[in-house]
Amino acid sequence: MKPNDLLVTPEQWEIISDILNRNFDIDEVFAFGSRVKGQPKKFSDLDLMIKDSNSFNLEKLALLSEEFSSSDLPYKVDLVLWSEISDDFRKIIENQSLLLFPHK
């Protein structure tokens, strides 16, 4: 994945990558929404879906959300858990998403 795939700067990608690489027991993270579609506005949020392991819970989601909120990113990062979304929403994400983590 390259930073321009999400229309983020290399510096912003470094922040995102650093946060995702911290020990949160995350299996996979996918980006979706306007940044993946190539239609973001200057300060559009970054939508991330977390495919959670059994040990990933709402407490860890809150900690991860706080990490993004307190970062130097100039936009909001919205997080959703795969286990908490509807089948319809899953289909939307599956059809238009980009794997961010683990890095392949």
C-alpha cells in the first residue's frame, strides 16, 4: 500500500502505520469510504474497518480511537468492528476496500 492510494501524505501514512503497528491484537484493517473511492475532500475522514480477533474488544477499540484522536492527523479516523456491523455494510466494505494491515 502506498500513501497516495488513500490520498494521504507520506507523513500521515507514517502516523497511521505507527498506530496500527502498536500491540492492539488486530488481525486485519481495511480502509473504505471516500478515500478509497478517490473522492475525498481536503479534510475527509479516514474510515477503517477492523477485522477483530477474539482478544480485540471494545476497550481496545476505544484505546485505538484515542490514539488516532490524539495524533497529528488533520482529519478524523472513524473505526468500525467487523463483528459489530451488518451483513449489508460488510458487503459494501468488501466490494470497495483496501487492506492496510497487516502490510502485504
